[in-house]
Amino acid sequence: MPMPSVHSAVPSSSRSRVDLHMHSTFSDGSLSVPELVARVADTGVEVMALTDHDNTAGVEMAAREAKRHGLRLISGVEISSVWEEQGIHIVGLAMDIAHPALQGGLERIVRLRDERALEIARRLHGQGLAGAREGARAIAGSPLVGRAHFAQWLVQAGHCQDTQEAFQRYLGRGKPAYVPSDWIPMVEAVGWIRSAGGEAVLAHPGRYKLSGARLTRLLEDFRAAGGVGLEICSGSQAAADREHLGRLALRLGMAGSVGSDFHGPHLGHAEIGQLLPLPDGVEAIWDRLGVTVATPFPSH
Ligand code: AMP
Ligand code: MN
Ligand code: MN
Ligand code: MN
């Protein structure tokens, strides 16, 4: 899935006090949880969610760190799912992370990811590149190995100039080492989040490049499954998507969320809190969660 540097369209002066999508070293982020939370505090964000891919191992530590910095932490996760052969990411917020339906599901994904990593490495080997599995595992240093770790290994091993090239040549959709993460139907992922008492948000809808009709169908299916929100402002989709996503949210009665999808400094991703405000009239997901923020988007 391409991850262009789209956040440049959001002026760095555009700051939000809420950021409900970011990654730590518990998935493919480059900052440890304490480093990440300290950075969140520095940016002026007051309400955060840690949303690592397919695991919640960092959430308790993040809650402790957030408390130290006087921040409000909402528990989070970003689940890899599939809808009509399209990989779809679902952000879960405010769940009881100890709930067995959620943890049972996530453990299944982490095991399947491990098998996928083996297959990615096998394919890279077929391209004449040996040692990818051990390399990516060492970089991940956590149970979750993803394409971002393979991309870093490809750079470190001197096979690619940068991670963009790694995705373009090997890891991106349709490339020789691409293996989809199409294990869990979207409806099931939403179900785990709901069972755990949380709310499900469709991550970066603009990144899937769906036609208008297909996107509407996706949202209708998502809502029918119990999903309530969509990321209208995301560091990993074009800032220009905000308007039509806002209209869709209003039309379908869905709440809006905002999240940088921060993975680390210097990785070509958006900075924490570098987000435009929700369009007028769209209900904020944090209101629905009962989190009060006096001025979520300070004027400057
Ligand atoms: P995975 O869940 O293992 O398929 O990996 C998806 C992750 O890979 C995303 O969350 C991004 O962190 C990263 N990613 C996907 N596409 C790109 C890209 N073109 N350039 C850099 N990172 C990417
Ligand atoms: Mn990622
Ligand atoms: Mn994502
Ligand atoms: Mn993400």
C-alpha cells in the first residue's frame, strides 16, 4: 500500500490537541513508548491513542507515561483486516484491552503475521536476497513483523537506497515479495473491538483509492458491522480528502477522528498533532467517548 508523503499539504502550524493514531516500537514505529509519549507532550497534544498494528502490548506502559506527562490516553489498536479483497485498517479505541475476544483475535493475527514474514522472506530469497527473515525480526524486536521492518532491512543490507524504493521494488502491492495480510474479515475485526467495549474507526479511508460508490459501500458495511467513525483527517491520506470524507460522515451519521499515523521522526510521515480540524458539523469521536477537550484545534 503506497504511503506517499502527503502530510506536507497540512501546514506544520496546523496543530491539534487530539491525535488518535500513532505507532511505537511495539509495531513499526521507531520510538519506544516513553520516547513517543514524551514527544506527544512536547507537541501540545493533550489526548492521544497508541494504535500499534495488531497488538496492544504497549498500551499499559503508554498509560503510565501519559499520566506522568499529564496527558489523557485512550487505549488503541490498528487491526489489519480485509473487505472484498481490499486490505482495510480498523482503529479500535477505548477498549478493555484485557478482553479475551480482542486478545484472542490479535494473537491469531500475530501468529499469521509470523507465517507471512516467512513467505515474504522466501520470496525475497527468490529475488536473490538472503537473510531477510532474521534481519527483519532483529529490527522489529517485537512479536510483530511487518513490511516496514523488511523495508528497513532492505536498506540496511544495502539492497535499496530507501524504504520507498523497498516498497516500490519488492514489498508494495503487486511486487515480487508482496504478501497480503488478508486474514481477518473487516466485520470480525469490528466485532472484537465492540466485544471489548470499544469503538471502531475506519483508518485513512482516502488511502485505499476506492471509487466513490465502492467507498460508500465500504462505509455502509462498516457501519452495519457496528463501526461508528472514520479518520477524516489523517497524516497518511491527502489533506484534500477531508472535505468529501466530512460530507460522507454527515450523510451516514458517522463520527470523525483525527490521527497523524506517526511512525517516527524522519520517516516521511506526518508529525504528531499536525492535523487539520474536523469539518464543521461533524461529531468528534472523542465527544462520543466522553473525552472533553476545551479547544481541540487551537487557533494560531
Ligand atoms: P503491513 O501491515 O506489514 O502490511 O505493513 C504496512 C505498513 O507498512 C504501513 O503501516 C506503513 O507503516 C508501511 N508502509 C506501507 N506502504 C509504505 C510505503 N510505500 N512506504 C513506506 N512505508 C510503507
Ligand atoms: Mn505501519
Ligand atoms: Mn494503516
Ligand atoms: Mn497506522
